[in-house]
Amino acid sequence: MTNYDEIDFSPIQALAGDEIVTHSRARDIPLPSGRVLALITLDNGRDHTRPNTLGPATLTELGETLQTLKRRAAAGEIQAVGITGKQYILAAGADLSDISRLGSKDNARLIAQLGHQVLGSLSELGVPSFAFVNGLALGGGLEIALNSTYRTVDASAAAIALPEVFLGIIPGWGGAYLLPNLIGIENALEVVISNPLKQNRMLKPQQAFDYGIFDAIFPASNYLEDSLRWADGVLTGATKVVRKNEPGKLERLTKWPIAVKMARGMLESKIGTVPRSPYVALELLDKARSGTKAEGFAREDEALAELVTGDQFAASMYAFDLVQKRAKRPVGAPDKDLAKKVTKVGIIGAGLMASQFALLFVRKLQVPVLITDLDQTRVDKGLAYIHEEIGKLEAKGRLDGDTANKLRALVTGTTDKTLYADCDFVIEAVFEEVGVKQQVFGEIEQIVAEDTVLATNTSSLSVEEIGAKLAHPERLVGFHFFNPVAVMPLIEIVRTPQTSDAALSTAFVVAKSLGKNAVLTADAPGFVVNRLLAKVMGEAARAVYEGTPLLTVEKAFAPLGLPMTPFQLIDLVGWKVAAHVQDTMATAFPDRFYANENFHRLAELSEVVEKDKSGRVTGWSKAAEKVLKGATGSSPASDAEILRRVQDGLASEIRIMLDEGVVPEVEDIDLCLILGAGWPFIDGGASPYLDREGASERVFGDTFHHPPIRGIGG
């Protein structure tokens, strides 16, 4: 078994030059019983916007501090060790930018081993150790707590999580072994695998306490004092620690293997088999039910070394950087000082999409929101939906009663369009037809102020054409949401040649106020996301009409790692919408996009594909088979051929979009795909994947990235 004390860590300590060191300063705290607890406070000297992180220099210093305390414990000077963080933050885990600079598999293994040596020593001090989790605890931050003997948490801590699987790696400093042995396999599967795959969901402190991760939870007002008093009670024996979720022998023999088997089936149906980290994590959790801690840590060392040096982690880090940095500073956004202050919002339409807009605008902006439609019945239906959704949020405790009543009062509906007169921002959600949109904006322009910003939610029509009949086309922007509106984080903001900086700036400020990430795109057919999804869906449709069996087509797309197969996606967005988008793209670029008239006949059916309980497509409906009869050819494509067409088609289209200036850089395309289409982090969006698969080279003789985004190798 690995003896961490005999390992030479100098190769990675030499890489710590740029590290912002989180210091570990200790002070003695006399407890009421007369015992002394040495309290370590982790602090990088920055404010709360720069969390404590754990790089090689930080770990080395913490290790030295713990060794000093171990000697003091042996001398009888202290009876316990505590560890906490600076205000609001324990630690946000390893500094991932450091990890991506490791340079070799051996160095990756060393960082895993150093973490195990240092954090593992928290349980080997000769006296009990207490983790006082006073704030954010992610990844290695939570693993500090897991390696301690006892744990308390501040009820107001921002988030608790092991998010590693989200980034293509695994909890590598004890989490994959210690957590299931503390809270049971089912809870551990939720924390280590399910939550990261649900848009990186975090735990609230109360949830983490209920799972059994923490032994006690205290309010923020007196958190440290309460925790120290509690720790003193544990030391004297006055306070008994009961861990109800710790797995017993029966769970290990029966429930554990069943839970792992079910989790594997769930993963295969939900994400396919391309992403590696969820399966590696599952394997580690499975093996944690038996064997020693040392064996568990050794398995984590090897797994982390393997994943950190792989392509999926490199792509994930690229994607993470896009979402954390580029998304927050949109390229091409005008100065926010040019934005018009929005004190009232108008929404043209009262259907489902318009009602979702109204709910989002009123919740986030908390200004009056007006919806209109052709008749009062539609308006009333829209208002009823909005009120009902506000009621649901109130029932879940996400809104208090006063706020819920205020929001209801802020939303009004009418058929009288003159009430748009004092709106600063008006967005339409009407039928996807240029003439209809031109007509409604023509009416509204007569009513609103000259500097009122008009926004269209079109998904694929020309924004410039929609504004062609306006007296002031410079006030019009594209403001394309994705469905479901409340959940999807992307808005494509579309600039026409006429759009003013003031209108564009207002759109960006509004998008940010709505809690969305905005990407600037030129007024090109399909903008970014729908143009590339139309490429994917078009190639799927082409293969079907050539005569390829449906399930062969679905299987062909698996290596892309997308959250849905093409026909799952079409079924979700709606066959009529998909047919319309395909027509739009095939009309704009007939030589590059596929459409088929028979597709519209499929779109008229109430059910086109049959699906199993997990949502996987299992075949055509009987009605669809009738519609397809005679419309499909007899030249089926192989799954390898279909995949290559899709890869080459995407590489070609992205290159053309960049040459045409649809977006400033390829990073913006990847950001749109990640945020608007759920393109996986492990691909890094589309472009790093296409470079790695050779599609970029095949299509235009170069790569999108120089050098291509790849793992750091052996």
C-alpha cells in the first residue's frame, strides 16, 4: 500500500510558482471544560470573491501545520484540532488551473497523493479533529471535512458539493471512499454522480446535514461559538454523536450492489457511455463498500491521474473557462452606460412562451409587466398561468407571501395596446412568420416612445427583415430565448446592420438582469444554436430518408455525447418547429442543409416516435411508419458514415460562420452550444471535439484551436 511519507513531492511543489497560497494559521482556543483546541483558519488573504483554493504550496503548508499540531498533541499541549475558513468560505477545492498545468501523468498522480497525505492526516493526529464548515465547501474543501473526525456546518453556507464529475474528473482526496461509508451508497450516488450531472447542482447546508454529511448544524449568528461548545461536549462525552445513515453490513451486502447496478443503467440511458468520469466514480463508489481506507485512497490516486491527463478533462476546463469568464463578459457588448433604464416591460402575446417571459421578467426585474393578445380570453388564460406559477414558487418557499402578492400585482393583461405607451422594452412572442411580426411591431411603434427598445424572440427568421417596415429599425434587436425559458441560461442577442448601440446595450443589461448569459450574434439564418442543431437534425433526417433504420441513426450520434439523441431532441422541441427550422435553413443554404417535404406530414401526427420509460426512442409509431412508407430510399448509411457526415458538416458550418462573422470567435460558438443546447463539457462544446476527431483537418486542412485542446498525456 502507498506510503505517502516516502514520496518525493518536489516535482509538483516546483509548479506552485503562480499559486495564490491559502495559508493555514493555527491558534489555541481554551474550551469551557479546560481542554485546548488548536484552530486552523484557512485564508488566502483575498476577499470573499476569491475563494480559498488548494494547490501544492497550500497543501504543503497545511501538512506542515498539521504535523506541528500532531507533535503538540503527543506532548499533551492540545486535546483537539479544528479547521475552518475565512469568512463565508472553507475552500472551493483544488485550483483547477494549476491541475491543468501539471504536464504529466506522474505529476497528476503526485497531486492526488499529496492531497491524500495532507487531508488524510486529519484523522491521524492522535486527538479528534473537527471541521467547522463556515461557508462554501466544494470538492477538496468538503474532503477536508470528510477526512476530519467530526463535522459541523453553518446553516447559511453558500453551497456544499463534490462537483468533480461535472468537470470530467472524480473526488480524488478521499471523497469517493469516505462519503459512501459515512452516508450510505444511495446518498453518495446522489452527491457524487447525480447532482454534478444535473447542471452541477449543489447541496444546501440543511440537505447536507440531513444526508448525514455533518454531525451538527448551527445558525450563522453564533456559528463558531456554538461549534466550539458542541466540540467540547463531544470531547467530554456529554454530547453523543449518532450517525443514522452510516451503512451497516446488510446494506453493504444487498442494497449497495443493487444501487450501483441501477445507477449504471440510469447513466447508460441518460448520458450514454462516452463520458468517462461518471463511470469511474461509480466504480470507486462500488469498491468503497469493502477494503481499507488506504486501498480506497490508492484507487483514487490512479483514477484521478488517468482522468486529469485525458482529453475530456482538458475539454471540460476549456468549457468551464468559457462559462465562468467569457459568458460573464460578453464579447462585442456596448458600454452598459448607453442602456435605457427599463421601468416597464411589454410582452406581445399571452400564450405559453409569452407567459413564461412575463413570469421571468416580473420575478427578476420586479417592474410592471404588460401582456396583450387578440382577445381577453387568451389574456386571462396567460394571467392565470402566471399567477399559478407564482403560487407554486410560494408553496415551495422560494417566494414569501408579500413578494408573491407584489409580483401578481405587477403583471397586468389587456387587449388595449395603447397601454404599451410607457414601456421601455417590448418583446414579441407571436407566430413565427415575418408578416405577423412586422404587423405587430408596426402597430406598437405608433404607440411607444421613440427610444423604446423592441425585441423579437424569433428563432430563425431575419431580424432585419422583421424590422424592415419600422420607422426606427435601429431600435430593434433579436432577443432569442431557449426553452424552457426559466431554466436555459442562454440568450442570443442579434444585431442587425441598423441596430443602435443604445438598443444593443439595453438588451445586454436586461439579459444580465434576467440572470441569463448573452452572446452577440450577427443576423444570420438560425443564428448559432439552431443553425448547428439544424445541421445535426438534418443529417439524422437525411439518413432516415435514405433508408437507414431509426435506431441505427440514433446510435450513430452517441459518440457526440449530446444529452439527447437527434429524434429525442426533435420530439422535445416539437416536430412542427423542427420542420420549420429545417425549411428555413434549407431555403437559406440549399446546398448545405437537408429538408424533406415528408417531414411536414410526420409533424402533423400526434405521436411520431415511441419511447420507453426513460425517454429513449424505441421506434416509429404505427402512424409514422405509414407516412414514411414509400418516402424512404433503399441506401441505408452505416453509423460510422452518419457520424462522419455530422462531424464534417459541423466543422464546415462552424468554419463558414466564423468566416462570415456570425460571432467574433469560435469560443462564442462553443459557449452558445454549451449554454443553449446542453453540449457536454467533456466535448468542450463542438470545436475541440471536431479538432480531436480530425473533422477540422478533413474539411479545411487546419484546426480551430492552436494547439488543439487535448489531454496532457503520459
